[in-house]
Amino acid sequence: MRKSTVPKEAYDQFYAAYLSVLDDSELNSLLTNGKTEFIKFIDTIPDNKLNSSYEIGKWTIAEVILHIIDAERVFQYRALRFLRNDKTPLPGFDQDLFVKHSNANTRGKENLIKEFKAVREASISLFQNLDNEDLMRTGIASNIEWSVGTLGFVICGHLKHHQQIVLNRYL
């Protein structure tokens, strides 16, 4: 499945920003290449910048990284539920509450990279053997109808979106 095959009505306008940063690569390539690129990116962040923010009240770089990891877990869970044809509407999640209770600023780069690798490997494993019928299954989360495939692309675009923010505002 390629990003260009995701119908515009398959995601909310809020999430369009995450899809707009992706090229039209195949989903499994985006997941795999994104893993390698993001690990390299984290490695380039100076240790003394990890717990800094670009403005008072904004998340630190460590918090942004852990937010990416947490959100990927949430999107994986949604995709799994819809993949298994569970039609129970799923609630949203409070990203600020997640960050507040993440203890991200007590962790080093190696620890964050290790957790990111584990979570991304789980995403790769979840999506790698799906056919088009699987990817087109839908469900409701945060009052939005999602397809499994769209959630995979949002995982990739969410990471890239926040990586660009860190590059442009923090470094």
C-alpha cells in the first residue's frame, strides 16, 4: 500500500499534516527506513540538549521522543483492534498527560533508542504481512473512522513531523 492510495476522507484534517510529510513510498518501506533514520537522528542530538526545550512550557527533546514512542503504541493498538474487526469505538488519548507522567527527562539517549527500536519492530511486525483487504479494514478512534493502512502511514508521518519540529526549533 502506498500513501497515495489512502483516500482523503479516511483521516481527519488534523492528521493530514502527518501524511503530508511522507513521500509516496510503500508502507513497509516507510516503517523500516523510518526506524533507521530516526535512530541515526537521535544519535546526533547532543546529550546536553536532550532535556532542553525551545521555549518555557514546551516539551523537551526527550519528551518529544517518548511522545513519538507512546503515540506509535496507541496507533498500533488501534490498528490491531481494527485488523481483528473489532468495531468498538476507541477513545482518544491525552498526549499532555502521557508526557507529564512519562519521566522522559530521567532517561538517556541509549534508553530511548532501545525503546523506540522495540516499538518500531512491533509496528513492522504488525504491518508486514497484511494484504490490501487487511489494510482497508476500518474502525472508529477519537471519533474518526480510520483504516488500518492509514494508521500505519500516520505512525510514519507523526514521527517525521516531530523530527522536523525538533530540527527546526530545538537544534
